[in-house]
Amino acid sequence: MKPLEILVDDLKSETITSQELVDQALASIKAKNHDIFALLEVYEDEARSQAKASDERRAEGKPLSDIDGVPVVLNASGQALVHSP
């Protein structure tokens, strides 16, 4: 994944959608997690649903924040990792 600042710029400029970012993140998780066991649970349906809602907010010019739509992973301690593995 790209640095956060680039992802935010890409979303703002409509170079990519949140749904596309989530698809990329989920593909990366599927490709790697079976070897590294970094994630205990993956909420694919919820991630896709939230990405769709984010894209709709952006289309209306009403994102919740600059990072609205950027996929986030939480580790077991609850710390946010802004970039997906």
C-alpha cells in the first residue's frame, strides 16, 4: 500500500475509490495472512459496505474526514495500523 498521504490524495482526486482500496487490501490479506497469521478475523462484508458508504459520501462532497475510506487494520491490542498488510 501507498503512504497515507498518497492514499488521501488519490481518494480526493478520484484516482481510486475506497471500494478499490478495500479490494486491494483484502487481496493482500488473502495472499499473505495464511503464511504470517497477522489477522485473526477479517470482516470482508463490513469492509466492503463501509467502503461503498464512504464512496457515496465523497460523491456527495461530504466525507467524514480526509481519511474517510482508507482501509484500517487493528491489531490484537487495538492499535490502529492505517495501512493494510
